[in-house]
Amino acid sequence: MKVKSITALLLAGLILLSSCSNTADTNSAITTAAPVDTTPEETEAPRIEPELPDITFDGKDFRFYQYKNHETYPRFDEIWVETENGEPINDAVYRRNSIIQEKYDTKITFSTDEYMTFMDNVKKYVRSSEDVYDIILPMGHCVAQMYTSNVFYNLHNIEYLDFEKPWWDQNAVESFTLAGYMPFAVSDMLVNDKSETAAIYFNKKLAADYSVGSIYDHVYNNTWTMDKLAELGKMASEDLNGDSKYDDNDRYGLIAGDEAVTAFLYSAGGRFISKDDEGYPVLSFANEYNYTAIQYYLETIMYDEQLTKNNSFVANAKSGTKMFEEDQGLFLFGMLGTTQDLREMTADFGIVPVPKYQASQENYASEAAVFRGSLIAAPITTQNTEMIGVIIEAMSAESMYTVKPAFYDTVLKDKATRDAESVDMLDIIIDNMVFDVGNFYNLAWFSDYFLRITGSVYNSGNKSYPQRTSDIASFYAKYEKQLENALKGLIKTIDKWNEM
């Protein structure tokens, strides 16, 4: 198994953050995990510095603008906080900003709006050529509704942004660069993209009760597959009240909502869009492998109502996290940030990647959610690209040593043990995040319809979404012509970007 060299740094960071937390609040009910053993060679790895000029900006504001989705997302304050409060991410963000502001003589400013208002404002400022913000932070779901308005600057054209450095997500750089144009990127400056990355939780108590063995070993040995999840899940599925029907009162092998459908497509190696030799997007969903893999997942796992509980769009249904908290599921499909929703859980749990379809696949793959996460983008009207390059590169680099370890600490504390296995799992998940541009651009809304292929929205009364099916070829055929036309439109927009 490949583990990044940054793991040692993160382990050391977890120890330091834990120590700081205990010093700040000696009355905390949180139990500090035992220190993780690391060798001197690992902990003394030289720090990587960004290649930036010796420059300051005379106290000038550096202006961020971020979306807000209802009251709960983004989950973490990743750009700006007012003061330290003892929470790992909050304090890491504060320290990072203090370092950057002092070193470059700048003031970081931050504003936010509900995501529909956010999108309207960005488009309005671009139309009127107003230089209002230096960096905008949309969620992926905003991209489909913004890209045709030509609001994004090509980040590859901004000096000092070095996308080969380890604080930039290389999977995002590769995916988001279309014919040389990259309108948005992801770095360690952000945590909400990682917080909303798909993962599988397992209940350690139930795993012991049903003698399912080590889930971690299956990950290490490349035997963690959809078939293995179904096999182990069936061992734990049980009609608890003996009424011969499965409902919210019983125990399941897997608790998973509609959101898992796209995640399992990616974990199987499927994508909505790939790229041709010139870097232009091409449709890649329609092939026998994808059809077979997703049909297997739907028919073997999702539609087996004794194995899997899906309460998506079911009125008055018990939430999946609540069922998992109450030991009603061996496995739970969720996001890395789901740990924040499981703080009241009595049983301990572990986190592993979404399983592969076939053991022979080279890597595990984890969906980077288009909802709730953030992207780094610069509006086309920006005037000071030098300052953007310096500050964003510096913040991203500093975040690799402050904010990212704090995110690991936040995810792993309390329920998941701070040990090498736990950090390994997070490394595997985060190192293999999937940024499928077909999902972010949501061409012809196909990825949105595919997400609801279980029929949950249709059954709730919205007949514009599909009925339940596992006939993937027929499902795709309904949208194929619309997808082809939408792709042509995206390519035209890319060419216009490149001309500008």
C-alpha cells in the first residue's frame, strides 16, 4: 500500500494538536489518545517551502467571497475565523492567517452569501467588470450554473501558483484542466472538500459481535470490494423485533442513501467524462464495464432491502446516522465529516474507503462531493494576479503544516483511534479523491438524474426524476442526445476561455 510521506507529519501534528487542546481546556470530557510512535527520521523531515518572492503588499486587503448553503454548510470555517477557540481547525486557520498576514503585510477579508445570491453576485460583478473579490469559493454544484457566464480566470496563467507542489490536489488539477484551461482548483487551504469526501464507516462493536474480521486488512490486501461488503453486511443483517419485515427497527449490513450511487460508480473506476489526447472533455459513461458495475451495485447491494437501508426522501424515516449510532448498521456510507454527526455514538467506529468493484483495480477511489465542498477560483475581472499568486500559494503551503493536520485530528479524535491504520485510511481516501468534471459541470443534469436512479425522488412525488431501475444502458439512452449537445456547448465555452 502506498502511504504518502506527509503521513509522518500528520501523525506528529495530531500529537501536537492533542497536547494543545488539553492545555487549553483541562475540564474537557474528551479523552486524549495515546501518543503515536514515530521515528526521528520521520518527524524531522525537512519542511517544503513555496517558491515565492520576498514581497509585501502595504496592508492591502486580500478579499475572499464564499457561498453559504442553508445554515449547515460549509461545515468548517476554512478561510477566516475571528479568534482561537480551542477547536483544531478553527485554531489552525487563525494561526495560518496570522502568519500570512504578518509575513506579506496584508489583511485577509472574508464575506459570504447564500449560494444562489453568491452565484448571482459573481455573475453581476463580471458583467459590469467590477473588481470586487480576489478569490471566490464556490461549491461544485455552483459550477454548472456559472461556467457559461465566463466568470472564471485560468489559474494556470497566474504566476507563482505551482500546481506541482504537494499542497495542491493533483487529481483535481488533472481533472479540472481542460484543453489547458483550469478555472478552479483544490489545495490544503480547504478542508470542506475533504470533509465531504465519500467514505465507509464500520461499527467496531458489531464487527466483533459478528466476527467479520479486520476491515482494515481487506483494504490493505486489496480484497475490500463491493462483493466483500455485501458478504460481511449480510452477516450482520437481522430482523431484530422478529416481525418478519425489515424497517427502521431492524439491523442492516449497510445504511446508505442515494448519494452512494455516484460514489460507487467512481469506486468501480467509472466516470461521466474523461479527456481526449488534446485535453478536451469526452463522454465516457456509456460502456459495458460501467453498466455492469453499477447494475451489480444496485441489484446486489442497494436494492437488497434486507442488506441495505435507504431512507432517502422517505417521509418521517429515521436518519441513517441515527440508526448507525444505535448499532443498527454494520456499515454506513457517509462523508469524512460525518464524524461530527456521530459524537453521541457509544460504540467505536472505523473509517475505510468506498470498496472497489474488482480487486484488480489499481486504486481505491473516493468521490469529492459537488455539494458542500469548496473550490478555489479567481473571477475574470481580477486585477492583481501577482498578489493572488503569492497569497494563495503561501496559504496553501502553510495549510499543509497547520490546517490539514488539524482536519485529521478533528476526524480521528474521540471515536476513531489515532493510530497508523486510521491515518493510513484517511491518506488513501484523500489521496484518491475523484473530481469528475462530468459531475461538476452536470451536463444536461445527467449526473443529477443518475444520482436519483433509485427512484426515491420519483416516489416522493417529483416525477421529473427517474423511476427506479438497474437497466443502465436504457437509462443512459434517454439522456444521450442532450448530453452530446451539452458537451458541445462546454467545448465552445472552453475555446472562448482560451481565446480570452
